[in-house]
Amino acid sequence: MERFFRSLKTERLDGIRFSTRESARLEIVDHINFYNALRLHSTLGYISLMGYEKEQLRKAA
């Protein structure tokens, strides 16, 4: 979880000032979707979290 927040701060929010709370919320939701579905994670063999989960479910079946 700490890595997620570090990534959110450094990759997405660094230096951005939001005019509304809603625009900040939308940016954070977008980052969550990116982090889970697309961002490659070195600790998982450079696959996304969703890709890793699918692979684990496939192995368990």
C-alpha cells in the first residue's frame, strides 16, 4: 500500500493544484485504474496487478 501512495504522489500528483475536490478525486480514481490494470510491477515479473491475479486464478483452476 505504501508503494501505491508513493507512486500516486510522485507519478501523478506532484506539482498539480486542483481547482475542485472532484477534479482531484477523478485524477486519483484514474490512477487507481492505471495502477491496477496497466502499470507493470517489477516484483510481479513486470506484469500488472490484474494480470498477476488472472495468472494466479488460472494456475489454481
